[in-house]
Amino acid sequence: PSPRPRMDQRLHEGLLEGLVTGRLQRTADGRICRLRAAWPSTYRR
């Protein structure tokens, strides 16, 4: 069992949401990159 299943679940859900909304893009080699232009500037603070 994972020591932080809830955190992993949230991270996974956020990742899927990012892919669906177009904030994240999966590259050809399977990596995931952020589209920084799609994120609001206040998000990084």
C-alpha cells in the first residue's frame, strides 16, 4: 500500500484534468509538458 494514496490520487486527477482541459500536453515520447501560456500568471505564486 502507498504511504500517501490520497495525495497520489489527487495528483493523478489533476494530471488527467490538465490533459483534458489542454493545460498539459503529452508528447510523442510519453512525457507530459505544461503549456505555460495556458496557465494564469498568478498560478505560480
